[in-house]
Amino acid sequence: MKLKLLFVLPLLASYLNNSVQSQGLCDVGGGGFGLDKSEGCAPLLVKISNTVPDPIAVEYVLDYKGNANPAYINLSSYQYNTAGNFTILQRVFLSSGKIATACRNVKVYESQPVTAQYTSCGGGKVNLVIQDNKVSQAYDQYEINWGDNSPVEIVAKGAVMSAEHYYNNTSASPVVKVTGLYSSNASCTRGRPYSATVSFKQAQLNSIQIKSVEMRGDGSIRLNYLGITAIPTSIKHSTDGVSYITAGTRSSGGTQPYDIKGLNVKQVYYLKLSSEDLCSGEMDSKVIHSMVLSGKSEDGKIVLAWNQYGSPDGFKSYDLLRDGTVIKSFSSVSEVTYTDEDVQCGSYAEYQIVARINDVTSASAPIGIKAEIAVPKPIQQASVSVMSDNSVTIKANIPGSGPNSTYDLSIDKAEAGSSVFKKITTLYNQNEYADLSVKTAEKSYCYRLSYQNSCGQKLPPTQPICTILLKNELTKLFWNTELPILGGLKEYSIIQKGTSGTQQEIPVQKSHGYFMKLDKKSELEYDFQVKAISSVPGFESFSNVIHYRRNAGVFVPDAFTPDGDGFNDVLLAKSAQLKTFTFSVFNRWGEVIFHSNALADGWDGKINGVNAPTGSYIYKVTFTDDINQTVEKSGTFMLLR
């Protein structure tokens, strides 16, 4: 035995080095083997017997597919467990140094049970449907044994693979068996049976319901519903909820899609299912309404509206989607409008509204809208306000501005009374600016505003708006008439603050002047400021602050030197806030040598054009102060040369 093996191994190596060409392995010939059976039902056990005399070695491929280098094994039998057509390839190593081959075909027929479903009703009627799949298609026809001693029924393979049967006894639970048959095959005549125990019950038609509705842009509605096998279900639609049109009828179970075509995408439709069981029981599903969404671009925003869902029963919410993402949910069935301000001028978005009713959804067809401004609006709301002696704040509302919109705001400036405006800044996506190059206690400043929106549209400058410049003469406050607010001035008010912390705001309507109301009980010092109130909420303007000290009195110097050197040459009484004033100078004999009724007129040290002698003189001042008190004051001074 050892000598034979030593001889065979080199010989096999020689055979392998002279391997057969990969193409046509079955056609090489010279081999031979027998099969105890070449066809039958799965599982099929096939016994293989070699018929080539004195082979050195014999190997087989059980399912040869024509590939170049198949895997060979040495065996004498093999069981095929699945249906199909198989080729067995034999390779024989001969003592002559050659390789011989042979091929035989084996056909294995399907024997798995078919799948079937039945529906029944309490009256004894059963409808059985054989599922159309790979297994059922392998058979030629089907045998149904109803399990009640009635004749066996044969159903042919075809478009409709179903059968109806009436049971006389509905108190029993018969077992129905369905078996696939082969009509012209002696080696395999039938598969294994499918069995089901029949129970007689009414089909639950109320479970046949619409699960979702979606209107599409092409005028079709995609409807998904839950059906019951063998229960005819009609898909119906209506425009008024009264007259329904049947779009089609289905008898399939489980979740089913159905497309209703040729509809108006802008029309609201009523949708329902009508079902009938085997015992003529009828039921309509709950009516679901389609949704219609409309929209338009307005002032760079998207204004959207949709139909109110037909019935509030079971209503949960509306979900508004933009580009597939929910941007807003509405819990009230009557909320049917929304303005989307979170857009940029020139941008394009797709919107859809989805109504949720219990576990059902109804979606509108999507609509695409581009955010545009047909006629851009000018700036209509703005204000300028004094913040300090060296700061003015300019503020404006930009039409169509939003979180995602862009704009450029330009600000021009001129001193009040001038028509020459110069640009001081351009802001990007900002509507407020602080101008620090001002002297608000000395001058009023005027500003013009213009902008360019994100659509590239430019707007001309607004009319000027000017800061309030507050001044006073004695107890009279007055200010300029140029408007500090764009969009409508409601009124002015005076803010009066005392040094002790008291404060009051006094309306003065649209006046540009105000007389202080002071008396003996008034505080000695006040700050006054004008406030302009806009007709539009959110805007106001403040003036500069005037500091006022009441009852300040009169000051007369102790001496003066009228020597013509330009310094202290005139004796002047100094004061402010006086309503009336008289000033007299007396010599030592009580004679009046100078008299004046105005603070600006002083004594130049002369009497009748001649220099008065040096020495001491007497003055007397009589005046009415800011609270209408008459005050007299006298004293002496020296004339020096």
C-alpha cells in the first residue's frame, strides 16, 4: 500500500501540471458516473456511482456553474435541500496520465409550503388568498382541502389565486390545508401543505383607516392606509364632503399606498375609505381632509396661509416646515396664518404645512417662494438724541430688516441751518450709532439716513432730523423748531430736576418755549431738559441740559480804574436772571452822577464828560428777581486812577 501511494502522488502532480483548459470542462469527456435519481422534491438525496474503470482518483463538483477553477470533493452521495437546477461535474485522473470529465444534471423541485391568508365572518363564509411569491410561483396549481369533508378544490396559478368557501358548521374549528401541485412531474407531484385553523369572526372594519395624506405638486394625493386582506376597500374623494368619487378599490392587507391623480393642487379634498366584509357588513373610515398652503413675498418677508382643518375632533397641531425643518407649531385649529421674518431678501425657500389629527398626518403640497421687495420702503421711523455734551445717538428702524436680512445704513451730518451734508459713517446690519464729534450745548446737529437692502435696492436719504438745542433767557426756556424724530412728533415735555432729587416731567404739547414756575419755596438750583416723544413707540429724543440757579443777586466791584488801559475801565453791575434793573452812583454829597436801567450800561468814571476825582462813591441797585421779588442793594466803591 505504501508503494502504491508513493507512485500515485508524483503522478497526480504531473496531471495537475497538465491541467485541463478552464473552458468546456463538461466537454472534455472520458468520464462517466451514474445517479440513482436525477430529479425529485427537495430535499433530494442523490447517490453517485463512478463508471470509469481503474481510476487513480475521482472528484466531483455538486453545483458546477461553468467557472474556471471549481472546488472538487470526493464523495458518493449528496443531499440537495433547496429547489433548483444543478450540474454535477466529475473529474477522473486516469492511469494514462490524462484527466477525464463528465457532467450530469439534477433538477430539484420546490416543496416548501405556500403562504396563504384567510378572512372569515360569523356567517361561515371564508375567503382564502394564496400569496404570490417565489414559492407559490414554483407550483403549477394549488390544492385546497377545506377540512369539512367537502371535495378538494383545485386553484390554478394565475393573476387571482383565491377561493371562497361556505362552512355549514361555524361552531367547529376546521383546519384548511393548501398544497402546491405539479401537473406533469412524476418524480415530484406536490409540496408540503400549509395549514391554518379557521375561526369564524366578523372582520374588524373599523381598523381600516387612513394613516397619512400628502398632496403633491403634480396634483396627485399619496394616501397611505391600513387594510385587511381580502376585504374590498374603496378609496374615495370629494370636494364638498357629500358627493364622493371612487378612485380605486384594493383588497390587500397591511399598510398600503395609493395615488389619486388628476386633482387640483389648490383644492381641499375630503378623503375616506369604504369597506365591505364577506358577510356584506359595510363601514366608512374617518374622513381626512387635505391641506392647501399658499404664500407670497411681502416687504422681504414670507406671508403664509393655509386652510383650517375641517374638524377640530382629534386635532393636535399644525407643523410649518421650511426646507424640510419644522420652524413653527400651532396648537389651535384656527391658527392659519404666519409671517416668516427669518429670511433674507433674495433667498428661496420651500414651505409645507402638516396637520396632525390623532395619529394621522395630512400634508400640503410644498410651495417655493423667493423673498423679494417689489417697492422698497423708505426709512419712516428714526430719532436723534443728545446723550451728553459730546455725544448724540442716531437710531432708526430699517424696513424689512430681520434676523437673516442684511442692509447698509449711511448717515450724513450737517450743522443746523446748513444745507451741506457730509457722510460720517456707513453701518452694516446696525441701526444705531453714537456721534462723538459734537458740542451739544452750543449747536444743533442735523442728520440724514439712507440704506441699501439685501436685494441691492438703494433708498434716497430721509428728511433731516436735528438735535434739540435748549437755551434760556432768565426764566424762559426755548429750543429750536427742527424735528428730532422721524415718523411723527407727539409732544414735548420739560424734565425739571432739583438738587435735592426731586423730578417732574411737564407736558408742553408742541410748544418750543416754557417759562419756569419758581417761587420762594422753589429749590435754589435745577437742571432742565427737553424730551421729545414720538408718535411711534420706541423712539424719543432728549436735549442738552441747562443748569439754572435762581435768585443769584447782583455783584458790584469794590473798585475800578478808568485809566483807559482797557482793563477794569467801566464800573458794571453783574447778574443774571433779573426781570428789571436800575443802577445809580452818588457822590459824597448824595448827588446822582450816573444812572442806568440796563446791566450792559456801566459808569465810565466821568461826570458830564470830565474825569471824576478819585475817592469813594456810593451805588444803589434796585432789581426784580426770577420769583418777582423787588430787591434793593447799596454800597461803596473806590475810583482809582
